Amino acid sequence: MLYYLFEYLNAHYEFPGLRLFQYITFRTSLAIIISLIITTVYGRRIINYLHKMQVGETVRNLGLEGQMQKQGTPTMGGIMILLGILVPTLLLANLTNVYVLLMIVTTIWMGAVGFVDDYIKVFKKNKEGLAGKFKIVGQVGLALIIGWTMYFNPNIVVRQTVDEAGTSKNTAPMVLRQKGEKYYYTQDVKTTITNIPFYKNNEFDYAKVLKFLGPGYEKYAVFVFILFVVVIITAVSNGANITDGIDGLATGTSAIIGITLGLLAYVSGNTVIADYLNILYIPNSGELMIFAGAFVGACVGFLWYNSYPAQVFMGDTGSLAIGGIIAALAIMIRKELLIPILCGVFLIEILSVMIQVSYFKYTKKRFGEGRRVFLMSPLHHHYQKKGYHEAKIVTRFWIISILLAIITIVTLKLR
């Protein structure tokens, strides 16, 4: 809302410094600062209120060192993260931007699903929380909203180069541009093309999955695209939820991922840099960097209280929202196929659970006795069982996340 105030003042008055609000980088910096203030300064008040309401974590004894000391630690601290994201975004972002609106919907939607889960666990004394099928319904519902909007909203386009003859099937006007001594035509079009690493031109078209159907297969592309969106949002939100098992692990990892996605949003929304990197230029997507800044600030600010020994847990209110935000943001800047690399920690964690459960069931059926691949799953508990301290496990997972983030950025130039 400050964005509109300063835009109005800049249009009618000549106050020095008002033009700063036109710069995405300036508003992103402010978003980080405001988010940090909300989560650190006002976060203490929220923690005290959760203490007062006796919103404490119920810990099952899994035989892990120091685990039972966490009994009664306030949970549902994800509320701090949601406020740290939403307040700066509402103040500083352009709220007419469809990408920003979708991210606000994502934050509230997944935050609400997680909140209901935590509420059932804490106040209804049901350790299982919200039934898994209802969580899936929430995740799929969000995916349908995002996928449908991305496919049909006229403001969500990609700029592509076309030849001078204008052979493109799209009706959007072509614009003559210059790069060095060369001239070329561009067109802002609706498309199901996305970025993919290690592939020619770093582009992949979801519609081509249906090429075997013959002529006219493009009209069914919406179903393939939405299916991918459903899988990605469900997988990443569950991955973040599973990773949130020891102090600071999910929070710090998400901050690293958020920084990377913020940078990718900036370059995807900057025509000069996108052209240099030879990646898709997505008009108006640069505004997502402000949201990403608020997201990173909220994660880092929450880490102030969530680092070992944690004074508050985010609960599903935070972890489901974080996963949904990361997935949705990657989809909107068309970098979702980089998620297996960028969110490698989430992927390893969720795979460790799948491997453990599958192998246990297989061996129990075949040998009459269930056997395990890991001492305990998810993977971070395996290392706890091996005697590693929580802080050491978290730090090493953060280092891995940083390496994966660097690899993700490098893939933009690898073909």
C-alpha cells in the first residue's frame, strides 16, 4: 500500500527520493527489513501469547537425545512467518500484479491448511491432526487455482523471439528489437514452455508430452500442465513438512532456497539479463522479488527463535505454507523443473521416508520381519541416532543447500 502512496506522491509532488519506490531492489530491501522486524521484535510477543494459551508441542519419545526437553515448547509459530511475509508484501508490492496476488493466495491458503492441522493437534488433543486426505485436497485445490490461472490469465505471458515473416500462430503484436548490430522480432505469448536444465535453449514445452496424439494435441496441454503443477506443489509442501523435524533445519534451508528463487525472479523479469542468460523473459515477474525478500526475511527472523535450542516451532502452519510458497514461486518464474536440484534437501528427506517405509513393508511381507535401511527416517533422525548433535546436522544440511543453490544458478548457462 506504501507502493501506491509513493506512486501518487511522485506523480503530483517533487519530493526528493520518491522515485526510489519505483525500483524493485529498493522495495525488496525494505521488505526484508520490515519482515525481520516483525518476526524478531514482535515475534517475542507472539511466543509469549502462545505460552499463555498453552499451545505447546506434544513430543513422542523416539529415543533421540534431548528430544523430551522440547516437550511443551510453543508450536504454531508459523503465524510469525505468515505475518512476516504478508505485511511487507501488502505494503510494498504492486497488488495489481497477478503473480503477487497468486503468491498472497498461496500463503494464506497453505497457512490455513497447516493452521487447521495444528489446531486439531493442540486444542483437540488429536496427535494425528488433519487427516492426510484433507491435506492433499488442500494442496491439490491450490495447484488447480495456480495451474488454471497460469494457463488462462491473459497477463501471464512469456516473451519469445519470432522470425521476420511472423510465422508465429499467436495473434499478439510483434515488436522489432535490436541486439548489437542485429535486429529481431519478439512477441508476448501464452505458452506452456518452461525452463529446463541441460537442454537445448533451456526450454521444454509441456504440450509436447502429448505429441503422440497427432495434430491438435496442443489444445490438451492444460491437463498436462496442471498435472505437473499438482505434483510439484504436493511434493514440495510435503517435503518441507517432513524436513521440519529438528531446530532450524527447514527454516534455514528455506531461506537459502528463497534467496535463490528471488534472484531467479529478478533475472527472469529483467529483459537485458534474461536475454544475456538466454532464459525465458517473463514480463512483470520481477515484482516477485519483493515477495521473495519478505519470505527470506521471515525465515531468517523466525530462525532467531527457532535455532537450537528452539524457543518456538513453526508447526504445520509454517512448514506447509513454506513448501507451497517455494513450489508456487518456482512455477510462476518457470523454474519448477530445477526444484529437484534446488530443493535437494527436501527431496532427500522425503525419499528417505519412502525408501524406509517401502523396504520395511517389503521385508515384512517376504521375511516376516520388517527391516530398515536407515536407523530412523526422515534422514536427519538417522544422523541423530548415529550420535550427531542437532546443530551439526543442521549446519551440514545448510551447507549442502548452499551448494545446491549455486548449482541451480550455474545450470542457467549449462546446455
